[in-house]
Amino acid sequence: MGKTNLLDAIHYLCMAKSHSTPLDRDTVQFDHPFFRLEAQARLDDHDHSICMKVRPGEVKDILIDGKMIDRLSAYIGFLPVIMLSPEDIVLIQGGSAARRQFMDVALCQADRDYLENLQRYNKFLAQRNALLRTSGYRADHTLLLTYSISMADAAKLIYQRRDVLVRELLPDVISYYDLLCGSREVPALQYHSHLEDHDLDTLAAASLEADLQNGRTTKGVHRDDLEILLDHRPVKRFGSQGQIKSLLVALHLAQSEYLKRKTGTHPILLLDDIFDRLDEQRAQNLIALLTTFTTSQIFISDASPARVQRLITQSGNDARVLEIRDGAILSSQQKDDRRRKSNL
């Protein structure tokens, strides 16, 4: 009906990219060359207008109060956001790229130095990989060394900030999982990086032969991973559906707390189909937990209006329920008219 599209539009306005796809061309309606998003936002009692004009393959136009933002890094973090959707199951069951992205989402919004160093690292990594891929053993070793040197300082900062992030997230992950599940198990996070024992210069020299053979850079922070455990066992292998969903919620709420501490701004929470695979008790615990996020704006989508209304009533929350049908948000009058027709 369009529930996820609404949440993803909010996410795009905050992060200048879709949560569901990394490709702008996949977010545009078929047979349309562009899309435009507009919103009004209030930060620290000040109202702001935000506009994004997106033409796939071109530089995005981002305007705040009518003024063009010249660099993406100057915008990310203006409206902090955390989104949890069913696709985020890849954080547990997918490859390491999803877990690196999980770390980067929080750090890029809270730390402009991190974002700029991540962009720098990825730029030179792409150039180094292109040289290895196209030239193989004929690649200019001096140029490969130049790329590695250009990446080294950025890699060190990325490693250090990710390491601190994981340490700061863990207490909140444990606390939120306990509130959702009642201390049935204890979560743990273990950050793994090639830079734990060596700097990138050393790694690049030691892995040169492997890089030439494989046609890509085999060592660096682009290979980092975050191991997620429950009672010392990998959730990916041993977690139930309820445990996995509860842990995903705890991880994202911990992200939100981290952003609040680092930026002083309460991030928007976007929770898509949040009650799916949660039993009634965990769903009630989640609503009660979200009640404590009194200064954050929270958007929750669900396919069952009756369930949403029941859980909100039980929690005593003051919430506004919006019904989306065929991509349009129905007004209260439209909903009343539709109910009267269904009763005839």
C-alpha cells in the first residue's frame, strides 16, 4: 500500500539515500527521469524546509531553507535517523558488508571526520582495485604503494572509531535486549579488523602477492566484520526468529542512543513492520520501551491496524494512527466514510 515508501522517503531526506536500495535509479518511478522530496523539519525549536532533487547519475540537489548544500558530508547528520526494516535481517544472516554499514550509519551521522575519511578510503580503494583488476601482475607497484599510503591514515581513523563505537553500543544492546526478552540470554559484540595487529602499510606490503593474484585489495578496513553473539554463541547459526528480531531491535535502539549522546539531537526512529516475528509479550515490551523515547519522533508501520491500536491503547501512548491505501494517506474523514460504506 505504500507504508515502506513513506518511511523510506523520510530516510532519504535524512541520509540522501534510500534504505532499501543503494541505487538511485531504482527509487525513481518507471518512465520518470527524476524525483523530488520536500519536508518541513523542526530542530531545536527552529523550523527548516528541506528539498532534494534527484536525477539518477547526476549530483543531487540538496537545499536547506532554500540554500544549496555543496557537499554531502556537510549535510549528513543534520537530521539523524535510524531505520529498522525486515530487510535488516541481513545484519545477522548476511555477509560482513551489512555489518560494516550498520557501524557506518551511526558514525557517519555523528562524526564528520569519520565520514570524510571513509569517503577518502573508498575513493582510493576503488582506484587501487581498478588497477589490480585491469593490470594484474603488470600493475605499477609504485602506484599501488601510492594508493596504499593515501589510504593508511584514513584506515587508522576508521578502525579506531569503529572500535570505540562497538564498545559504546554494547551496554545499551544488553540493556534493551533485557527489557525486550527478560534476561533470557546476554548479547555480545566482537569487532574484527585486519588493523588489530598491523597498520595498513604493513598489511599492503605483506598482501601484495595475494592482491596481484586476486585482482583486488585483500586486506584493510573494507574487510572488517562485527560478530554478534548470544550467550557466547553466534546468533547467525543458533538464534531463533524471535531472538534475532529482538536483537535487531536492541541494536538499532542502541544506535539511536549513541547518536543522541554524540550529536545532542534525538534521531528519528523508523520502524517498518516492527511487530513481525515478535510474540505478544515482546511486542508489548517493545511498545513500553518506545514510550521512554519521549523526545524522539517515531514512525511505526504495521499491516494490522487492530494490532497497532490494541498495543497503543494498552501502553497508554498518545499516538496518531495514519492509514495508507494505494499510496495515499487517508484523512480521518476519508476513513470514516470508508467504514460507513463497509457497514452498509
